[in-house]
Amino acid sequence: MRTDTTTRTTTARTRTTTAAAAIAAVRNLGILAHVDAGKTTVTERILYLTGTTHKRGEVHNGTTVTDFDPQERDRGITIFAAAVSCAWAGHRINLIDTPGHVDFADEVERSLRVLDGAVAVFDAVAGVEPQSESVWRQAERHGVPRIAFVNKLDRAGADLDTALASIRERLHPRPLAVQLPVGTEESFTGVIDLVHLRALTWDDDGTLTHGPVPDHLSADTTARRRALEEAVAELHPEALEEFCTHGALDAATLTAALRELTRTGEAVVVLCGSAYRNRGIEPLLDAAVAYLPSPLDAPPVRAADQGRAADQDRADDHGERAGQHGADPRRPLTALAFKVTAAPTGRLTYLRLYTGTLRKGDTVLDAATGRTERIARILRVMADRHTEIDHALAGDIVAVIGPKAARVGATLCDPDHPILLEAAVSAEPVVTVAVEARRAADTDKLTAALTRLAEEDPSLRLATDPQTGQRTLSGLGELHLEVAVEKVRREAGVEAVVGRPQVALREALVEGVSGFVFRHAKQEGGAGQFAHIVLDVRPAGDGFAFASTVTGGRVPREYVQAVEAGCRDALAEGPLGGHPVVGVAVTLTDGITHPKDSSELAFRTAARQGLREALRSARLHLLEPLAEVSATVPEDTLGAVLGDLAARRGQVQGTASGRDGAAQVSALVPLAELFGYAGRLRGRTKGRGTFTTRPAGYAPAPSLG
């Protein structure tokens, strides 16, 4: 008997060790960058080098694996985050190629929620561009460790040191270059590996050769290696101890220290290359494996309401499990749905598994809705192609077929151990268009297609205009809505008529009111409704703040909470035009209750109606969304471009001379004035001007009120 017990124990330990080793060999990575920095090309080269594909995909030829949607190939940009899986040096890499355009920032946000690390790609000529800064900040908010890849070193004007300075100045991390370029611009042929002190060079076919450091680069290599050691020693205590003892750091210590500094975010490892010319990708993969964390190293997943989760499942301490433990396949299943798409094989739900093991045929619980779903198939994803597998472990990213109603952000878990994870919050739409079917007979078909699209992309909002009865679609920008409508046309076969875009306005409180009294009394037989409240309403920043100064139990706590909820209801539609109201602080200063007729519903109703009345007595103004425009134009057209921006109520923030006779322009422009700007800029610059935008908050709209 003892022998049998010992055998079972040994077998269980072996399985646990094997599973832990498998999880430790996983890297869940995202590729982040500005538009045209080369991130999709980097992804394609990774897939080719890992043997996942047998032909190099090219963006300009429309042959990429990750940009498989027809619109992506037509436009030459990444629109939808695409997941792929490959193997390198005994590790499984789950890679998500994210969009670079600001209109699709929500795709990046949802992807970052499930990633353990990221590769930020920068253009060696342009350095840190506006959208690369935005996605860097997004990764920072989610605590995602990053390494950097300075791409396009073969371009005229490319310079690694300039790019490093840009990273340091714009992003404020401590960039630690672990490579030195061999050659410049067209003569760029490889890199010096400063960690292992060797030269890596590539021929025209992309074949990698290892060799010694060339004599003409020996002095520069020694100096840069010394600077790297000193910088690491300054940041890492164990490295400092070795440096003080031996006067140098060996490769193993340097690698371990760089991994720790990457994980904590104290520094960012910087590599370089030219993805298009197949130079620098192998060491980038090695760096991703060496420096970026596995699911075992990632911070533990947390429940949306840790206390509630623990109370629901105190018997096995599930709340503590979710809050304090990392990836463990032995524990109950916890997975987050971060993407939902319609595919020929069925509705695909993309999952990141945090704990547990998911098997084909399992029944899982959608924690938010209480609905159970069956997992019919589990797929290893390869953009629009998939390989079926029998099970997936904690730490993995897979797609499943079977769930019928799970939405983006849903937590799928063990039905016996319910838990709700925090989901990424979708950005608020800023542009709205009216959408109608060209033929009345297609109206229902169009509505169904738009509804399905909004389920796949939570940053799209579908509504009905209460005044006109038109269906409206709201999104994060003009391009975002163009892509959405075109997707409906292509996939549903419905011809849609789209109205002129309208921006999403806000109403801001400028001057409030004090001591505003509102009494809600309703009696229609049976129990009535009674609530008497006194409110102070004043301006407060950009959001909403609520407080209560009621004493002596004149308003019970549950009624105070109902007043706060009612105030939030009232702020959804302001008095100037039914737009959301921002910048409001409400204080409940007094109230009266009725022993029989007062209730939470009565006080919520009183707060909603009372605050609306108070806002009508206050002074508000309209706010319109702004965009930060960064344009690159020929210097001989700069005057015309600046004049056009001024006519669009733009505020020029600065201009600078760039390379090759180009000028850089930065301006803040009301978003409403940018509709159709791409065509106007092309016209004024004879097709040579380019621009990017990113949200820049809200500002008073003087022409509107």
C-alpha cells in the first residue's frame, strides 16, 4: 500500500513539474508600434524564422499572415489584433500583432490586458512617434514589461543613438542598448552583441553568421559594453556587488540582471535591425525568451471584486487563489475572453487562461451572466488559420468554439468556483454617424449585422436617435467607422447609406448652485414614494465626485447610495443638448424621509430629477473633442498647410525641419474639423504629406455655445 501511495505521489509531482516547465516556456507577447514602423513585417519575419510559415509575407504585396482581413490588405495597415503561435528555442510564443492607428487603440487595450510582455518597434529615422508613445503608455498602465526594437536601420538617416535619445526623452525609461550596428544605412549588415561580445551578420538572403567583433569596431564595442555594465550595476544590487568585486560583469549576470530590470520596468532593453531585410530578428527572438516574463513570472490575476469573490467561495479560498497565485493548471479554471469574432468555422472566442486546465467538452461558467457554455473545440491560433488541440494549460492563449453568448471581457471559469475578473474598459466613442439600409427590405439584416459587429468590438456603440428614429453607430474615429461599415457591407451583403459624421460633445459645469431643494412625492394607491433632498452642485475637474455631509441619520446610508446612483443617471443627458455632463461634484447636505413611503427607488428618482433641475439652474458650456495632429509635409508647402490648420481652428504647437526637405508640424485641432482632412492634405502637398492623430481631450466649443 505504501509503495502504491509513493508511486502515485511521485507521478503527481512529475506531472506538476512537467506542467510548470511547460508554462515557464510560454511567452505571451504583443508587437506595439506607430503606423508604418514595421511591426507587421517584424511579425512576418518571426513566423518565417520559426518555421511557422514557409514564405515571407509582405505588407505591400498583401501577403501577410496577420493582416489577413481584406480591408487590412487593401489599406496596407493593421486594423484587427491578430494572434499567432510559434516555437523558438524550446519556447512557445503566443504573439499578438496589434494595430498602430489611433482609431483602433481599443484593440491594443484589450490585447494588453492579456499579455505578459511586449516588443515595442520604433522607426530608426523617426524615433518615438505619437502613436508609439500612446501604446507605450497603455502598456505602462497595464504593467506589461517591454523590450524595444529599433527597426529600419537600413534607411537613409537611420541612427541608433538618435532613436535611443528619443526613447529616453519621450518615454522616460532607462534605455539599455545591448547591440551596436555593423554598418550604417544601406551598408547596414548586422549587429554586435554586447552581452556575448560577438558579431551577428546577415547576407542578402537573410542567412545569419556568427563571428568575432571586427577590429574596426573593437574600441567602440569595449566602450559600449563598459557603459552597459555600469548602467546595469547602478540599477541592480547583485550586479553592483559583482561589478565592485571583479570590475566587470559576465554574460550570465548581465542577462539575469537585464531580465529583472525588464520585469520591474526600471529599464528597457533595446535591440536593432531591419525586419524588411531580414536582419536582427533572431536575436530579437532570443531577447524575448531571455528577458520577457513567462506566465509564472507575471503578476497574479485579480478579481473584479476581491472581497465578494472570497465570500462566494470561502470554502476553498478561491478569492485568495485569484488574488495571490499565478498560473497553476491544478487550480480551478479562470479565463478571460479578450476577443470575439465570426469565422467560417463558427463563433471564435479568444481566451487567456490564468489558472486551471481547459479541455474539449468542458462546461464553463460565464461569471457575469451566470450562463453556462460548452467548449466544443479548442484551437491553437494562427491568424485566420487554426490547429485543433485537446486541452490548454494556465498561461496559454487559445481560441474556442462553443460559447454562444460570451462577450469581450467575459470571465469563463469553473462552474463550481465562480470568480469575476477585471475586464479592460472600452474607450468612449467620439464620432457618430447615422447608418441606414439603402433598401428598406434590408433594414433588419443591417441591424443584425451592426449588432453582431458591436458585440465583437465593444468600442462601437449602436443606438437609435430618439428624435429621428435613425440607427446611429459611434466609434473612436472616422476611419474606425469607415472600416466597421465596410465590414458590414462585405460580410452581410447589405448596402448601407452613411450620414455625415458628428462628434461626441460633452457638457461641462462652469458655475454651480448651492442648497438646491427637491422633493419627490408620489401617491397612487398603496405604498407611495417620498424623498426630500438638498444638493450642492459645483464644478470639479473632468469627472464626477459625490459626497454626503448629512448627519444624525436623517438619510440612511442605503438612501445616500441611491442618491449617488440617481446623480450618475442624471449626468447621462445634460440640459444643453442631451450630451453627457462632466466636471460635476455633488454634495448631499440634507434630506427628509417618510416612515412608510421612502425607499431606495424614491431617493434615486429624486436625485435623478433633482440634479437635472439643478443643472438647468446652473451654467454649463459645451465641450468638443480635440485631436493632436502630427504632420510631415514638404517644406515648400508648409505655409499652405499651416493656413489650412488655422482655418480648421487648429492651434499650432510647433514646427521643425526634418530630413530630406520635410517639415514636422504639431497642432491641436477640433476633431470635427478633421473630417476629410486626409484628402485636403494630399491636395495641398501634391500627395507627399502624411499625418497621424491621437486624442487630446476636450475643450470649450465657442462656435457651438
